[in-house]
Amino acid sequence: MHALVELVRAPAALTVLGDTVAGAAAAGEPLRGRRLALPLSSVALYWAGMALNDWSDRHIDATERPERPIPSGRVKPGQALAVAGTLTVAGLGFAAYGGALRVALPLAGAVWAYDLVFKSTVAGPAAMAACRGLDVMLGAAGARSALPSALVMAGHTFGLTVLSRGEVHGASSTTARAALVGTGVATAAAVLGGARSWRHRLGALAFGGMYAGNVGAAQLAATRDPSASVVRKATMAGIHGMVPLQAALAARRGSLIGAGAVAGAGPVVKRLARLVSPT
């Protein structure tokens, strides 16, 4: 069972729940009733992507990350592929129940396309960014009003994915600086758009400051020393930083309660990351 938890990076799913909260806030549609199935859809599709990622990378991981479930022999390749398929079907089922199948279908397609086609190509970061943006749109059930929030999360994901390619062999200071600039742009976009009230603005500023401080500090360190270990820490910070960024977006668009719930997942994510790495 622990091997499957590692395979899907189970605790890291807490970093995607905020996507649907931010999307729902932007659409003005609270996550209640059948719409409560949308965060479950997001989690299922995220876990599917993680399992598929390890199946796709099994030969590379045998050399670079032999401790992972498949190369270590704790999970067979066929089992990982079956887990990915089952979770994808579950994610689509939850989305259909929640009224957002028209968004979940392209999201699931983007997840599979990233892992099987685009991941190791120059289009990889853009493909991953598309997955994250669509995940925000999932919470909005496709409402166009959520597009700005989706673009903010997609932009953060793009920079994070580009930088994460240096986790094993290191990156360049130029790449780290670009990621740092992207964090600044994402922060501004998250807190400076139209807000429901001054209270919602203050909430966005508070959460946006947390995001910029934590992620920016790690990326600044990577600009000075873009070695693999420092880049890995910056990548981890970028993953954890999705939580306050989602909270800032949700708060500004009128959901302070949702933003608080999302932000509450941050400390839990960091504690669980010590047990199961999200990367």
C-alpha cells in the first residue's frame, strides 16, 4: 500500500484541491451539492498523472531515481498503468456527476498527452501548464470568468516545470532568474485584479505575500547557486507555493472561507512531504 501512495504522490494531491476552489470562486459558484465532486475529480486525475508519469519514466528512473516504486520492484509497470487508467475513469466520473465533464475530458487528455508525448520535449512545460489551467477551469465548470485565475496558475506551473528540469543535473542561473520573474508576475496578477471588497483584497495580499516570499526566496537562492540540490529545493517550494497562490486567487474573487481552507492545507502538505516526496 505504501508503494502505491508513493506512486501517486498521494499527499501532494492537497496542492490541487485549491485549483477547483479558485475556479469556483472566480465563477461565483460555490462548491456545494454535486459540485463537491469536482475537487475529487481533480485529485483523481492528478493521481492518475503521477502514476502515468512513473510508468513513462520507468527506464530513466532505473538509473536516476532507482528508489521509486517501479524501478525498485515494489510496483509492476502494468500495475502502474492500470492505476493510471482506473483513476482517470474515476476522475471523469466525478466530473460528470459534478457537471463539468466537458472540461474534464480535455484535462484528462492533456494529462495523458503530457506524460506520454510532451514531457521530455520543448513543449513539456506548456503542456503541464495547460493541465493546471484546465484544473482551475474544472472548478469553474468551464465558466469564462475563471480564465484569468487559470492563466495565473498555468503561468506559475510553466516556470516551475522549466526549473524542475534541473532537479537531477542542475539548471542555469538564467532559468532560475526567469522563474523568479514569473513568480513576481503571478503574484501581481493574483492580487491586483478586481476584488469583491477591501477585505477580499487584504486576504489576497496576505496570501500573495506568503506565496511570493516562500517561492521567491527559494528561486533567488537558485539564481545564485543553480546546482541540482538547490534547484530541487526551489522546485519543492514552487509545489508548496501553489497553495497560497490558489488561496490568494480565491480570496480576491470573494471566497475568504475557501481561501482559508486552502491555505490550511499548506502546513499539512509540508509535513507529509517529509514522508512522501511530491517530486
